[in-house]
Amino acid sequence: MITATNKSLALEIEVPIACFRQSRAREYAETYLFPPPSTVYGMLLSIVGETNRYKHCGVKLAIAILSQPQKSTIIRTFRRFKKKDIHDPTNSRPDYQELLTDIRFIAWINCKLDKSQVTLSERLEQAFTNPASIERFGGLCLGESRDLVNSITVWSESDRSQSLQWLVQDEDGLFTLPYWVDHVGSKGTRWKRYLILEPSENYLPPETAWTVIQAT
């Protein structure tokens, strides 16, 4: 089993349904095709019950896709507070939202640049070996609180025969994903460009697959 040796850890995550809403989407809530690094980082913090998202800045993440999620579109009610009275009915309106189903991926966590006394990968390993030691609240989700994680396991050596599609940084990549999100406006949101590689049995992340999670 892969453990937090050398401050690294690999996890396999499966989510039945989710929307990774694009940062610039407005009335039509489009979804990214892959979970952005910022979203994966938030989920990892939730596992260990960490509410300070600056706590583990410097951690590096690498994402490998295991499935080809299907996209669908639904109509749902969104709340946008245009009136001070939060109960004003004009603050709610129906809009379209894209959803992905059958999301499975590997998240590698490297904490060599994590300056915390106990690194994120060490806290994650503790969460799996001794769940009673973790204090957290709410359901574990990937993105919206509705999008609950079905399973999350430490990736084992027996799973290395799976074909992986690595998400790698590329200045000419087709996908622009956030690695840090400003939740008050968007001025502080940070993006990188990515492309998705062809399926391979290379289970070690390429150098360009690593994204450093940082606020600047």
C-alpha cells in the first residue's frame, strides 16, 4: 500500500455526480470536465477537518483521470442575492446547470513544500489509519455540498494496472482550471492551463502534472 513515505500520498476518489462550475459561468452553469486542483485541495482539507485553507499552502497536487464522465444538463433553482432581503423571491430563479456522472480519479499529494508541523499527507494518512482522531463536520463532498463523495481510498500497488490520463500543465492547453479561488469576487483567483494526456500505465506523475497550491 502506498503510504505517506517521503511526505507523498496517492488517493483514489469516486464521486457519482458533481458539477465543477466554471469560474466565469453566469446564467448557464457550465462544468469543467475535470475536478480543478482548487476543488481537490478543498476536499482534502475537509477530510482532515481543516477550515483554514492557507494551512497547507505549498502542497503539490497531481491528478490522473480514471473514467470518462458523462455530461447532462438539468434545470435547478439558483439563489443570487440582488436584493438585501434574502427572502425576496426575485433572489431565486431557475437556470440550467451541467452535471458530470461517474467521476473517478487519482490524486497524488506531495508535501515537500508544506511548511506545517504535520503535513497534509501525514494528516490524511492518520485520517485513514485512525478515523476517530479526526474532528470534522458535514458530508465529504467534491465541489457543492450536494456532490457527496462515494468512496476515497489509499491507492494500492495492486491498482497500478489501471490506465491513467494525467492532467498536465501546458501553456497551449485547452483547459484553464483554477488552483486557488477567491471566494470574495474573483480578483484573487489563480488559473493554469492544462491538457489531458492519452491513457497510459505510467502511475508516477509526470513533472508537469504537479500543481503547487498557493494564494499568489
